[in-house]
Amino acid sequence: QKEVEQNSGPLSVPEGAIASLNCTYSDRGSQSFFWYRQYSGKSPELIMSIYSNGDKEDGRFTAQLNKASQYVSLLIRDSQPSDSATYLCASGGGTYKYIFGTGTRLKVLA
Amino acid sequence: DTGVSQNPRHKITKRGQNVTFRCDPISEHNRLYWYRQTLGQGPEFLTYFQNEAQLEKSRLLSDRFSAERPKGSFSTLEIQRTEQGDSAMYLCASSMGGFNSPLHFGNGTRLTVT
């Protein structure tokens, strides 16, 4: 069973701090990785995509990929209460079937 | 780009009834996916289409579930003889295809089976 694993949380950080969310995957054939944000009762919203080893930055968000360690992370700088949500990690590309983790619940404390 | 559209947004049905959901993908996307999500879990893959061809179906999907995508446009997901365990959010997503294409989700259909 090909899996994507995340710590379910909640991860609590104070407003203005850096939130660090982590994800591991089991399928070495995965070629692309995605982070989605999901507010309670809503559908997932794409935040970042990453395909190559290293860092990719977009505004307050930085995605990091280490294929050797099969590890993906998402850093959120200057965390805001509006960032409080569940963050889903997904892998794709091998079989066109995107596999999602269970999500990490982030709470940003004002 | 009007986004992925799903109807209805909510459906309440009695156990044993059949239900059908509709998904209209982003027009230029040739891949369409159905996922199911229950509370506290990530989206679980059900099936996907490339154009009108259904290329993969999860083994978790019982024979009560069927999906179609006639003419490679909109898709329907039907659940026959619903059970309380079918209560979930049913998510449709589309993508342009290719290894690096992300999924774009619709707002989902929340099914409650009483």
C-alpha cells in the first residue's frame, strides 16, 4: 500500500511564528508533491507544488523536498490566525493516482 | 476558468435509496477524479477518468458505486442502495494531466445517509 504520512496534530504556534509541517511518502516512484489547505467543512485548496529536490518559495510559504529521505515539508512564515486549517500533503505522478495524507491540523494562536 | 463545479452541495437520503452526484470539471482539463473524505481523514481515491475512459477504480469501491463521464465532459457518481457508512464528503477534482499537474477540487457534495 503506497502511503503518505502526516502527524495529525494539532500543531499550535503563536501568531507571527514559523509553522513547520512535515510529510513522508513510501512510493519512490512519486514525482510530484502538493500541499493543500482545507478549512473545516470546505474542500482542499492548492497552496504549493514541488517536483525537484530543494526549496520552493511562494510568499509566506516554502515547500521543501528531499527525495532521498522521501520527505516533504511546508514552512509557513509569519503565521496568521487565518492560516488555522488542516494541511494535506499529497503525492502524485507515478500512476496518476494522487495519494493524500490524513492532514495536519494547524492552530495559530492570536 | 470557472473552477470545478459539483452538484448538489448537500444530499440527505434514507438508507437503501440511490443517489447521483454531478461534477463539471475545468473545461480544458482532460482528467477527472472522484475522492471520498470522512471526518479526520484525507481524501480517499475512488476513481479517475482520462477523457471518457475510466482508467482506474479503487478496490475499496463496492459494486454499488458507479461513475461515468460521457463524451469526456461532466461526470456522474451514482451510489445504489446507500448505507450509513456511505455518509461522507464526495470530492471531484480535475487536472490537465501530466506528472506535474495538481488537482483542482470542487466544493464537494456532502452526503448524509439516515
